[in-house]
Amino acid sequence: MKNIIRLTLTLTSLFIFVGCTDFTTDKEVLAGLKADVTFLADDALEGRAIGTPGEEKAAKYIADAFEAIGLSPKGTEGYFQPFTVKKSTSPHEQAVVGTDGEGVTGRNVAGLIDNGGEHTIIIGAHFDHLGYGSEGSLFRGEPTIHNGADDNASGTAAVIQLAKILKAKKSNYNFLFLAFSGEENGLWGSNYFSKNSTVDLADVNYMINMDMVGRMNDEKTLAINGVGTSPSWDISLNAANSDSLKLVKSESGVGPSDHTSFYLQDLPVLHFFTGQHEDYHKPTDDADKINYEGLVLVVRYIERVVEELNSEEKLAFIKTQDSSGDSPRFTVSLGVVPDYLYDGSGMRIDGVSDGKPAAIAGMKKGDIVVKLGDSTIVDMMSYMRALSGFAAGQQTVVEYKRGDELKASQVKF
């Protein structure tokens, strides 16, 4: 009888243990996201610029998190993959990214879940930011710490939480979790990793990138770029949308974030993004402005996308009509931040810079540009094409909607 009781207790304990390790609650994910973003976006890390002590502290925090979760080190030095970048002194030359010679040294962080699968899924985000904001900042005051809570402590925290979730699940795939440095300077870390991968890229199924996923709006809008890089994406993305997110999709595999480095290695990619905001590349991008409940929705959605594809064979890769290659060149600007989540007709403004043509003309956040000069604006591309026809010093009329009212203003570039 005692043996039966002992066996029953043992089985019950085993059931409870398995249940706990296989189940991560939204409350736990939320707490983890808050802790990760709060640490990474703290003033103590001084903006996490590549090659600084703050970047090193951030990298160590991520590596310690990977180790605590039980990921295997997959860098070249434990969890770290150091790389050195020699900046160009000429604006017409690119920086040289490698490991030899003088320059600024950054470090990628890499951890692996080895499920014995034939193929590997890469899930990544950049963790660096602008430091004190000297280069790339949109802030016009004295140099000050740019904490980059949304850009991109949010994506990094999501990577860590997805690692926790997927470590407890059975899968047909292996998972490589990556945190990149040097993204703000020109995708330096992902560029280096994609050309010096610590796994065979021929065995990689696809790459998921999260960059600025911490400001989901009330409409629960989630932008997904790269949908055209595989025929499997669209069906799986729709099937995984059990939270009724408003998905705004674009096909191009090329964009201003780290998924581009892997797309250029002929891998299917997705880039998740919750939208631009007025704190972008400013000191005000702080942890208390993150929509943590929305960030949980992003994490859970990506978890479901991965599950949707768990029984799939290796995804087919398609080269997309890359918007960057066909983008018109323009030398003037209205001085506005476009709303990249807007999927209606025209170009909706998400922010207006003081002293720029749009602000001088009285335009405001939420206005929708429908005509610029003789050009009708139906989307972002037509807006850029219209801008490319103007030079500094020229004037034109911009027509825009403000609510139900159609307005027109003279602008000078």
C-alpha cells in the first residue's frame, strides 16, 4: 500500500512539474517583459551604443538570461560573437565589418535550443541604441541618454520571453535566438552574423525579427514586413491571428532592420513592428511608455505563427520586388513622420517636426496627405515619388484631410 501511495505521489509530482514547465502564463510573460525592458532601458546602461560599457552590460544581461533559460551557447566566445567595425571617413564608402584591425567592437549574443531537428528557426532583435544621441537622434537639445525602450529593448525582451516559452515546448525545429548589436549604425551585427553564422544557414528554415514592438495602439495594429518572401507566410499569419489583431502586411524582404541581412542570404523573413511614434530616436523613449499588454499579444502571436508552421517542410524562398530598390530619390521633406501602420488611401502623418515645411503650413499629427502638387497621394510610395519631383527652395500646394474636412496649404521646401 505504501509503495502504491509513494508511486501515486511521485506521478502526481511529475505531472505538476511537467505542467509547470510546459505552461507559461500571460502574467509571467508580462512580468518578464517588464523586468527585461526596465533593465535594458535604464539610464545606467547609457543608451547601449555599440562599443560602450552600457552595451556590454546589456549583452551580459541577455547572455545570463539565455543561460538561465537553458539555451546552449552559440557564439564564438560562449554566448558572444564579437565583431569589429572600422568606420569609413568618406560618406561615399561603407564601414568595414569584420574581426581584424582597429575600430569599434560590438558583440552579438546567441543561444540555441537543440531539439534534434533537421532545420533551425532564427528569432532575433537588435539590443543596441543611440547612446547619448549624437548620431541618428531626432532630438535637438544637448546630448542626453537615449534609452530606446521601444527601440529596441521591446524586441529584445520579446526574444528572451519567446526563448522561455519555446524551451518548454516540443518542436520539430531547433531555435537560434539572436540579439544583435550595431543595428542603429547600419545593421552591422546582423550583417556580420549572416556572413559568419555559427549555424549552417543552409539548414535555417526562416528568420523572425522584432524591432519596435512595444507601442501597440488601441486598434491592436501589428505591421508585418517580408510576407512575400515565402508562399507559406500569408496563410499561417492569418490562421495564427486568434487575438483579432489588425495585421498590416507588406511583401518586401528588404527594410531598415536586421531581417534584411538574412533575406539577402535567400532566407524567408518576417519583421514585426507596432509603429512609429513621437518618441522615436529621442530621449523620451522610456520604459514607462511601453504597452506591455500589447507586447504580450505580439509574443503570443509569434508563438502561434511558429506553431502553425511546426509540421511544415522547409519553407520555400521567394525574392520580392524590393521597395528599396525601386524607391525614388528625393532631396526635400515635409518634415513629418509617416504612419507606417496606416492602410487607407493617402499618407497619414504620425508626427510633425517643429520649424519644418509641414509645421509652418499648420499641418498636424493625424492629417492625411492626399495630394502634393499635381500628384495624387494614395500610399507611401506615391508620396515619395511626389517628393522626388521637388528641390530645395521650390513651393507647392499640399492637400490633406483632417477628419471630414479637406484642407490645402502652401509649403516651401
